[in-house]
Amino acid sequence: MPELFPERGAYMVELAVALAIGGKDVADLRGTGYMGEWGDRYTMRNMFGDKITPLGFHNFDYKGGQIMIPNQAWDLDLEGPPVLGKEVVDELYARGQKIIARLVDYIVDFAEEFQKIDLTQALKSTDKKTFG
């Protein structure tokens, strides 16, 4: 669903779904410093120096390659205000509803297709060897 979320990172998708499920009031729009803010980019410190840059909590970039380095996420995340404000909550709520609707449609479509399968044939071994 890249057309719904051109922003880089899963945090906007998570926020949109949280708003769609929990309601628009779950967004913290105080504008004060707090950990785990949402917006264009997280405020993160370069805990591994200038050449290994953070992309997300466990994802880092080194010379154009993405690597995973397990760490304490709250040690990486810095306090900062949200980048997005009240003006985008309605739009994110609508995008979250679209995600949920697409997911439900996908699961129903898969379940209907899976019901058509004869599992006794699909799982039948094609190995002609006999053992013993």
C-alpha cells in the first residue's frame, strides 16, 4: 500500500491503524517532549557514531546498506515534539480505515481461495522413494 503511505517508515501506518481502531483521541498532540513521537522522522541519536546512522529502532544504515543491530530502543529515541498536528488526524484516521478494509478483504479472499483446495491432493507427497 505504498500509495496510502508515501512516508518512509512503518510508524505512520501504525499510527493510522491505531487511530482507526482506538479513535482520534489516542493521538498525543500535546506538542511537548516525549519519547516515541510520530511524524516525518523520529528524533534519534547516533549511538554508533556518524558512519552508522539510525533508520529505526534496530535498523541502521552503513554505506548504503541496511543492517540490524539489536539495542535498547529507548536509548536510541530522543525526546521531541510531534511533527504532525491536529490538522492531519482526520486524514490519518481515514487512511487507517482503508488499511483495515483492505486487510479484511484480503483475508476473506484468501480464505475463499484456500477452501477450494483439495488438501488430500495438495499435500500428497511426490517423493516416489520408499524407506525401510
